[in-house]
Amino acid sequence: MFAKLKNTLLHYWGVLRRPAVHYSLGFLVMGGFIAGIIFWGGFNTAMEATNSEAFCTGCHEMETNVYAELKGTIHFTNRSGVRAICSDCHVPHEWTAKMARKMQASKEVWGKIFGTIDTREKFLDKRLELAQHEWARLKANDSLECRNCHNFDYMDFTRQSKRAAEQHSTSLASGEKTCIDCHKGIAHELPDMEGVEGWQ
Amino acid sequence: MNKLITAVFVSLSVLITSVVFAQNTATLRHGLSIDQDAEPDRMPVVQNDDIKRKRSYPMQPPTIPHKIDGYRVDTNSNKCLSCHSRNLSSDSQAPMVSVTHYMDRDGNFLASVSPRRYFCSQCHVVQTNAKPHVESDFVDLDDLLKAAQSKPKE
């Protein structure tokens, strides 16, 4: 059994390491190039598909909990109609970090299969833990996903309210605080905030 | 027979007076009949300028001089208290909620805001640019006292 498998593998290894007899170098190079485009394009298209709102809300866990909660917030409905979808805030835009996040997401697939949060009650019980993950992630990357749209360098403090300008020009400007330190629960409901810094 | 006539007369007059009253009552329907939809008033704009208004009467809950859009107040969190609570108002420099909010109904002081005072927007509302629908002839207590004092004694 193993000897047969080994022989088969050795055969293909031989095919791979011998030069081609029937195909020209140009054909192989061009063929490899085109196949590369198709595979890379296919990979990225599939990756983008998993970033779409329809994909995220395909699970009832997302649809009935976090997505339903998002609907009333400023990031879903507002005067100008610009809105954020799940991946805008929860998936890094930069490629390497995105791949890392997508690999982490395999844990979420596991959760889906075994129904970790398949009822509202289970979700509520786990909300604090899930929220803490996101707070920690945004704290660690200096609220990168917020800053993908809200660029500090272009904030006009004179267009902000007095209190907002005061805080943004001091704590945020000095880097002492980052967006998520104050703006928690802006897109979803909050867990029990007892003991969380800055909350009662 | 007489009784029947009286009953019909009374109910008819009640009906007529109620119809007449209904036409003169200020309602959100703007006097339109029930089968027509009234054009709703435009939503008033919330003032976000941090300018506190004078209270209309001594015990009036102060109005909120800023926007409170998306501020959650529920069993898990209270956004208002994250600035206005006793512990956090020194950081935020926001006015601390009155000590009465830390008292239960028997007058005992609690460590945190009393549950009966927890839902801020039950009493406190934002300030808008809305014009009052009905003119108010309310006179402040101070003005009443002043008027009484300045009146010549009889």
C-alpha cells in the first residue's frame, strides 16, 4: 500500500524535475503566466466574496444579532448615505493583515458548525468576550479600521462640537488615546460595561 | 315614549357638541379628517452648542445642551453617566448628576445612581429649535413675588 503510494509520488516527482520534451519553453512560460492570473484572480475574488455583507449576514447569528443592531446606527443610515459594511471595520484592508484575519476566522467557522452562539441567549452570554476581542484588536492597531475612513490629519476641529474638538485635539492628537477608547458600542449594543474603563 | 325622546335628544346633542369640539381642538392631525393623512411637521434640529438654557420653573430637570444620538441607556451601559457620574465628571468636566439621583425613595444615599433615576431621558430632554405649538402664559415664581412686592399696599 505505502510502497505503491511512494512509487506514484516518485513518478510524478520525476515528471516534475525532468525538462519538458513536447512543450516549448514559451508555451510553458505563457501557460504558467495565464494560469497564474486565473488562480490569483480566482483566489482574490473568492476572498472578496467572503468580505461582502451578503456573506457575513448569510449566517443567522450575524443577521439577527449584530447586523440587526447595526441598522439603527450612524454607520448604517445617515444623511449622506455613505455607509460601512461588516468588513470595513472588522477585516484589515492591508493584504497581509487581511490574510492573518481570514485565517483567524476559521475559528468562527468552527463556532458556526458547533453552534457556539446559535441562540440569542448564547450570544448575549458571550458578548462581553467577543467585544473584548474587538476592543483589544482596535486598541493594538491604533483603531486602524476607523482611520481607514476617519483620517485624523483631515479632521477640521472648527467643524466639530466644542467638546469633540477639545478631546480630539488633546488626547487623540497626542496618541494617548485611540478611537476605540471612547467610541465603544457605536455600531452594536454593548455588553455589561461594569469595570470597563470610562464606564459606570 | 317621553323618555325615549329625551334619550335621543341628549345623545344627539352630545354627538353634535363633540363634533364641534373636535373641529376646534388642536391635534397633530391639523384638523384633517381621519381618512386623510396630515403632512407631518419637520423634525426640529437638536442644538449642539453647549449653551445651557434657563430653567422655566425651580424644579425643572435641566435640558441637555448637546446631541444624544445613539446614546445607549440600558441594563448594560449608560452613556450619559460615562461623563456625568460622580466618579467620571472630574475627567470630563461635565456637570455631575445631582446628589438626589443617588438617593433611594426613603432618602438613603447609595453608592451609584438610584435605579429610579437611571433612565436619564425620562426627565431630561435635548434642546431643539422647535417653536412651541401653544403660547405659554406661565409666570415664573420670582416674577410673581416681584410683582406682589412692587404692588402698592392697600
